[in-house]
Amino acid sequence: MTIDDLAAYLQIAKSILYKLAQEGKVPGQKVGKHWRFSRVAVEEWLKRWDQRVSES
């Protein structure tokens, strides 16, 4: 998925997503000048994040 796809999926601004990706806070990789994201990796990341939030 592209940054546009993921921003729409997560319902967040692309600028926030770029920052999260650059900081390594969301699973993705840069291919040339473009970020790419695996839907499976993102869904697993969301599950782990949700578990940490619910444990707090």
C-alpha cells in the first residue's frame, strides 16, 4: 500500500504518517523516494498497539 492508501485506511493526515514512518513507529519501507506498507504488517502493528493501550 502507498502512503495515500494507508493514510486513508488509518484516517490520518499524510504528514503525520510520513513522520511516523520516518521515526520507525509504523512498519514500512522506503523504496526510492516512496514509502510502501504491507497491509498484514500494519494490521499486526495495530493489534499490538491496541493491546498496549488496553493494558494501560
